Amino acid sequence: MKPFMNEDFLLSNEVSQKLFHQYAENCPIIDYHNHLSPKDIFNRRKYENLTQLWLEGDHYKWRCMRVCGISEEYVTGNAPEWDKFYAFAKIMPRLIGTPVYHWAHLELQRYFGIDTPLTEKTAEEIWNKTCEMLKTEGFDAVSLLDRMAVKVLCTTDDPADSLEWHTKLAAEDMPFCTLPSFRPDRFLHIDQAPWMTAIEQLGDKYGEITDWNSLLEALRKSLDFFCKTGCRVTDHGFIHFRYAQGDAAPVMDKALKGEKLTEEEISVYQGALLRFLAEEYAKRDLTMQLHLGPIRNNSPKLFASFGADAGGDSIGEATNPFQLSAFLSDIDKAGYLPKTILYNLNPADSAMLSTMAVNFAADGAKVQYGAAWWLLDHIRGISDQIDQLMETGLLSGSVGMLTDSRAFTSFARHEYFRRILCEKLGKLVVEGQYPCDIETLGEIVENICWKNAVKYFDFDVK
């Protein structure tokens, strides 16, 4: 029987252990997709307890609490902070095999030096110890990130955002860079309620939007502003990836009048806007991320009481490979295919996206199959993503892991990924599938952990 989550957690052989401890463990972190608050970073927010640090906005933990029967009062409701933490601690032993169980204990170990498993019996001791530690120096938002050797953070920001906090952060002496990411989801999804609000807000900032051309001009101005503020990455989330050729101007005119659109019209509008954005990204050497396959806000009750990002999301439909291929083919043929990362939430898309990326890899790993995302970033999901890259793509060219998180202690997820990666490579050696060339393997590990990302996104990391 192995010790509980010790220094060789998930590492079953000597090669895996050597690769992790000598090459992966102390690599810097390049986190090119997360949902952290730049305001909290600038203000060096302090946390009083683990409820604020862990449960304030983490829908992964909320889902675990709900499925274990915890009342919503203790999840997103108004219960006292200790009571919320105690409710979470009580269910922890039941979360066997979940990534949340592993992440929580990695975070206790790495940030607080606590190796004790979190249970109903140990909750008060762990609560009191962490509360005392959080009062001391070195536990504000900036220090928590620096503790994990974070060097680059890319937050998620709407085109109408003022980027006030990014501008302030750029003027500060920080141990890492915090950069905005351009996320135009509200503008792409013309069939959803936030679209009209987004049009009005962007118009207030960059000039009134009355038609298709004025929308494109406003988005150009927003992109220029983002780039001046350090943007290197863009991001797009799709429930349905729609793509068709056609004239988007009359479609937008109908939408501005409040008229109902057909599926074909939605596809034409979305396709035209995607082509426009891709060209603008290519001109500015920005990376385009496409997150594909969730179904959002499934519970009307939860959405009504809390809103979006409450943990009411699940795996959705598979992405249409013909429409995705048509989009990538069209922008490639036109000469403005930007660097692109494809992520899937539906595991049925894994092989399709991995092979699709290679179709457009003439300039090296320009189009990539991205990290295991959201409901797939567990041991099996991460392992499957690595296997797909090894078998149908190029693992050694991967830009590695990201957190996709709203919590400042979530960076232990990079360690989780690195341990799984090193175990995979070590097993290949043990099974005789690859020579025991530690130097070459170590270089591959370091590249995947951070060096490939620095080069791919053109980050300034010293």
C-alpha cells in the first residue's frame, strides 16, 4: 500500500519519479486561460478563511456538494462561512477518485504544509490552522501566485471591458504578467439574450453600432486596445459551433429589429464574424482558442437564483467536423489562419480534434489540440488527451496545461497534469517503447510544462 498523496503521488516507477522531480516539479507556470480577477490581483486581496479561498466561486466544489445532498444554503447561499466549509469537509471522504479530492489535498499540502486528509473530524483543526496562516504575510493574491512560480496569467475579458485593472497592473512591479484575453462570445451568439446588451455596451465605448460594418469597426478598435494592454490570446466558447458562408449584414439588420432568425441565418452570421475575427487575430499575431461542446445553465432553478457559472453545466453535443473543417479551411485558404487551439468537452470529439489540428500544422504545431478541459481535467481525461497527442498528434509540441479557474490556489492543477504526464512517459520507458534517455525525455517534459507555451504565445518571460 502506497502512502497517501506523498511526494511520488501518481508516479509508479523510477523513471517517472526522476522526470517529475528533476524536470517538471519546479518549472514555471504559464497559465494562458483562467478566470481570475485582475482587480483582486491588483488589490492583493487577502482571504480570511478557506471558504473565501475555496468555495466563493468554485463551481467544481459546488457540484460535488450538491450531488452529495448539501443544501444550496451551504453552497451558494447565506450560511456562515464556517458552516459552508464544514459541509464541504463532511463530504470530502465521499469524493473518492474525483479531481476535486486530489486538488484540495494538493492545495493543502503546497500552500499550507498540511498532509492531514480533510474530513469531518479534521475540519476544525484545518480551519483554525489555515485561518491563522492566512493572517500572515505571503498569503495575499499576488503571493499565492508567486508561491507557485506563476510567470504569465491570461484572464478572460469582454471586448467592451475597460481593462482598468490590467492597465494598473502593467504599471506595477509584479513577479508575473497579468494579461487580458479577448473573449467575444456575446457578439458571436446572435441568438442569445446578451447579444443586444453587448452591442449597446460596445457602442457606448467605441461608437454607436447600427449595422454590420459599424460592429466590425468597433471590434477592430477593441482589439487594438486589448493589444496595447498586452493581449496575446483570444478565446471563444460554443454550445453549438455553427459555420456557413453568406452575407451577414441582412442577418444583423433583422436581429437589431428584434426579428427571429433561422438556423441558417445564425450560421451565416457566426461564420462571417468568425472569419473576420480570425483575420484580425492573424494580423496581430494573436492566438485563437475555441472551446467546444458544453451545454450551459441546464437548471432553470439554479440559473434563476444564481445566474451563469453556477455549476449547472454539462457535456453537450459533439462538434460538427465538417463545419469546423470548413471554417479552418476557408481562413487557411484566404491566408489568415491564426495560431489556434481546439478544446473539447465532449470526449467523443477527442480523436477528431487531434487529427483536425494536424491537418493545419504545415507551419509546425500552429493548430493544436488543447489541454483536457473542464469536466475532462481528471486523471482519465488528462491521460486520454496525452494519448491522443502521442498517437495522432505531437505531444512534444504541446503547450501544456491551464487552470480555467476562478480560485487563486488552483495552480496545483498544473502539478496534477505534470505528474500524469511524467507517469505516462515513464511507463513508455519501463515497457520498452522508448529508450531510457532521461536527457531527451526531460527536455520534452520542460517544453510541455512551460517552454512551448512561451514560444507559441510569444510571452516575454525572463
